[in-house]
Amino acid sequence: MGFLNWELRGRSTASGVAALLASGAAIALSAPPVHAQQATQPAGERTDQSKQADQEKAAPAGATLLDKILVISRTGETAIESLASASHVDQEQLDRRMATTPNEMLLGVPGVATQADARRVSTSINIRGLQDFGRVAVIVDGARQDFQRSDHGTQSTFYIDPELVKSVDVIRGPVANTYGSGAIGGVVFFDTKDAADFLKPEEAWGASVTGRYESNGKGWTTSATGAYRFNENWDALANIVYRNYGDYKDGDGDTVNGTGFDVLSGLLKTSIRPTENSELKLGWVGSSDSWDETSGGVPVNDVDLKSNTFTARYNITDEDKSWLDLHINTSYNKTNLDLTSLVPQKRFDPVTGLPTVLPAGSQSTFDAGTTGIDIWNTSRFETGGIAHELTYGGDWVGDNVKTGGTAGGDSFYTPSGKRNGSGAYVQDKLTWDWLEFIAGLRYDNYSLKDSTRETSGDRLSPRITVGVSPFETAGLAGLQFYGTYAEGYRSPSLTETLISGNHPAGVTFPFLPNPNLRPETGKTTEFGINYKQNDIFEPGDALRVKAAYFHNNVDDYIDGVTLSPFAPGSGCPFGPGIPICFQYQNFAQAKIDGFELEGVYDAGWGYAGLSASITNGHTISYKGVEADLATIPSSQVTAQLGLRFLEDKLTVGGEVQYNGKPKGNAVAEDYTLVNAFASYQATDNLKVDFRADNLFDVKYANPLNGSTTVAVYEPGITLKLAATMRFGG
């Protein structure tokens, strides 16, 4: 696996960035301003944006995050309406967090954690203790992010700059299996910015420039956005972001080597509405990153990474959105990572296991392409007074991984090969007065192969959900109870199935492939409540609460194990210099249970939020031996408070988050973080944001990062200051 204690140091790519930023703004500014067609949104526009706008107009003045329509929803639900553990992070929250990494975008979302190691721009998402190899489906504008590189830390990573994102939706558990195969942990959907969100109703064009400075790592972020409305049915947006950060310091003031980075990211998106009931979105999201991986403080590898995502999304409805609400999403994601050795490195030959030297200039390449198509339709009708939302569709995703380079290089341990997964499903949501009932069934099929081996499998996975709203009295009318049983199916990955060769550094031992791996089956039972109430203490205020208890049995859970050559039947060959073998194997089960809470009160002049998650889990071998699950994250409680002044132009507030040590983690400790923020809309065209993260300079480590014996410490106090200038016409 990538088998030194890799660290990274950002390498400046500032040359030409200023020109790119200037060009991005100039494109928007130089575009000839058409008449804005009075630039109102098309009255009949049947898009996700119009649905959201309608919802917000109908909501009280103090409408909350949980009242926002989930972009990921197949039926246009809000989080508070969903009979599942769902969360939404909107543009206002993202702006307030001034996120540098995906981890910061997901602050306080219950049941969600991230693993990033020192390479903070590459992230793996953990939901309810499950992560890596597709257990959590990470989706950007409909495109699956399936890049994977074998290493001691994160396995499955994705790359998205927070500056490009306008909202994040999270659905936890296998109830998300309508969104693609394998997501037994859940789905995280990043929706990027649109011109319709950026332009004011009266504008034909608009542009903005943001500059931000961060004290810890002395980092700079520069962003430029331009949008243009060609006519009432066609608009486009472009965004370019450059970040340059040095190594940060932890809470003790010690520099954490290899944590600096510089990254250039961009976004292009256009929306075309051929009719008042249809919309086509075409988009590109890209990232170019460079850094040096270091070992013992010495740079050993030069790393260049490029990630490009192309998407096309089409939606058409009938006039009443009754029988036709058709969505067609196609996507292609390509990630290329190249390593060049800067110094000779002592290694073991992956084939013979004998000592060798990887010469300076040696290269390793990781190329992963993911193609996807997702088609579904929702038909709405009534039978005998019962309302139906019948959703049916199918999807296909194909991964094509090619690795290569010098023998003994890191790419040897991420196998080349192809994996295809497809599925079809049908789900009916029935509503009658105080009762809701959801029944669904999904069929999954997969195949994976390299040049010599091939394996495949398929399965049916059911879902049943019952929701009741039994009360009509004031104060209880908004209380809903629900229960769910859902299953999900994850096929083994290429790496889990095909990894082979000898460990390259430190101690040599063989990796054993396992083409007989069985797929994982997640079986989750969940009980939850939704509560919504308006006008509690004053007109226009709102309270929303979601809470759930879940229990997940993952049958045939896959994890890495060490095998002894002295154990009969282990498959580990006995011979000189072979102390152990490593292989991915099935366990009888992984048992994970926990509790999640998310609540928010908004009164217009201020808001308060509280979220919490407690997760416990262990594996069980086929012999009944239990062991702690290493991917269990910290238990968390996050409280948020914000106050609005000066006719909502000024917002000030803070966050407090307690993190409890996961059971069985040797290096984790309890810790509490305090953050503060302020945002001031000085004029229509000038906004100033300030944020202080880790205000009390706590030294802490994310228990998912690092190994079981070495802690990777997170940033100490970090002050952020940003200004955004906007103009349009």
C-alpha cells in the first residue's frame, strides 16, 4: 500500500493564476449586457430550483434548513418530510463556515465524519462507521466519485473545492439504495452553483471576486465568478478558485509537516430550458493539485493530480407533474494521479520480495475513469383516496482503473481492472391522512475483472417504511413517528479482490488476492421521529427536530486481516522472510448501532441548532470472535447559535462541538472545539466574513486519521478574514 508515513508539502503553482482569475472575471464583464428580459424566472419552470423557491415561499418567515428541498430527493421532499435520516447544508451555512476542505462543509451533520490524513484536499467520507470502497456514495452533480489509491490511510478519496458548492445533501443508511449500487452507508450529494442562484432577478450578467486570508498556514484563497443570462431560458456560470496554504500548526504551536498544499479548481455550468416544463444542465468541475510527499521531513515524491467531472442532467415533467417527472443523468469522472520519485528509495521487489532500490525519477501512475447513467421517473396519482408517488428507474456505473510505472512503485498495489455495477428499482410512497407507507425493491448486478480473473454477483434488496402522524391537537400535530427496514448490496472492489505482491517498505510480506470474496449486505432497522411546529413563541418562528435510532447488520463485511504462515489453512505460504500475509476477507458480520439528533429553532432575529450522534460497532468473525471496528468515528454533540442584526445584514454567532473517544481507539482522546463567526453585508455589492476556528487552540487528532499508534494533529487556532465584491447589470 503507499507505505511510508506520507506527508505532503504544497508546491506553489502561482504562475499564471492571476491571469486566469482576471480572465474569468473579464469574460463575465465583457459580455454584452442583453436586456434582462425583465429577467424573471420562467413562470412554468419545473426545475429543482423552482421547487425549492416554491417551498421557501410557502414556509414561515423563520423557515429552517430542514425545510429546504433535498436536491438528492427522488420525490421533491424536504429533510423534515423525509422518513429517513436526511440532512441538508445550504449556501448560507457554507458561507458561514468559510470551508477550506470538505470536512468543514460537513461540520455538525450527525452521523458523518471525514478522513483526510495530511492531504487535506483529498477526503474520504464516513457515515455511521462505514467508509471506503463505495460504502458511501459520493456524488458531485450526479457523478459518482470512485477514485481509490491503496495506502495506509484513506482508501477512497474525492476532490471538490467548497467554493464551487452551493449545497450538500446527506442520506444515511441503505434507504439511499435508489441512488446507486453499493451505498450501504449512505449518500453524500454535492450540488454545485448555478447562474440562477447567482444572478439577481433583474440582472442579465453578474460577477464577483473573493479574497480570503487564513492565519494558520498563512493561506490565501482567491475566487472569481461570472454569470450571464442569454435569455429567460438559457444561462451560464463560470467559477475559478486558487488556494495556496503552507504547513499549519497544531494546538501546541508545533508545525505539522506536509500539510501545505496549493490547488486550482474550476466550474463551468449552463442551464437550458427548451420548454417551460423541461431543463438541461451541462457541467464541468475540475481540479489541479500539486504537492510533495515527504518522509522524515524529506521530500520523496512529487505528486500531480488532475480531476475532471463532466455531467449532463435532463428533467422533463408534464404540466401538473402527475404521470411524468423524468430525470436522465449521465456523467464521466476522470482522476489522474502521477508520482515521480525525487530521491532513491529502499524498497522490496513486489514479485520476489528481495531488497531493491527505486531510483530517483521513477514514476507511478493512477488513472481512474468512472462512467455513469441514472434514469428515473416519478408518477403521481390516487387510488381510492390514497395518494401514490411511484418512482421507478435504473442506473449503471463503470469503473476503469489503469495503474502503471516502475516496478516496485506505489501503483503496483492498486490493481488495474474494470468493475461494472447496474441496478433497477421501483418504490411506491402511499399517503393517506395520518399514514405514510413506502415499499421498494432494488435489483443489483455487478462484475469485475482484470486480465486473468473475473467475478460477478446479483441480489434483490427490499425497503419497507411506515410513518404515522397520530396527533391533531395543537403542539403535537407536527409530530411524526416512522420505522424502516432496508437492505443494501455492495460488491467487492478491484483492490479488495485483486491486490497482490509483496509489501514494498519496512517489513516485507505478501499481499494475497481473494477472488472468492462475497459481496456485503447491509441490513438496517431504524426508528425515528420528525417534529415541526411554527409560531411557538412568536409569529413566524419555527422549530424542526429529527431523531433516529438505527441498528445495522452488515453481513459478509470485508476487511483486511493478517495471516500466519503457521496457521493451518490460512493460505499464507511458509518460507524464509515471510512473517505474515495480508488479505481482504469476509467477516460474518459488522454490527453497528447508534443514535442521531438534528434540531433547529429559527425566529428570524436569530437561530439555535443542536445535533448529536453516537455510533458503536464491532466485527464478528465466522468463529464468533468480536473485534472493535476501526472506522467508528467520534461521538459528537454540536451546538450552534447565531444572531441577526441591522435588518439581517449582520450575523454573529458560534459553534461548540464535543467529540468523544471511540471505543478501542488507542490514540484518540476526548476534545471540545469552539468556533466563532461574523458576516456583514456592508452594501449590496460588498460582503465581509470573519471566522475563528478552534478558538481555544486545542491540540487534537481526528481518530480516523493516522494509524492506531500515531496521531495526526489537526490545526490549532485559525483566523479567517474574507471580502467579496459583487457587481452586475
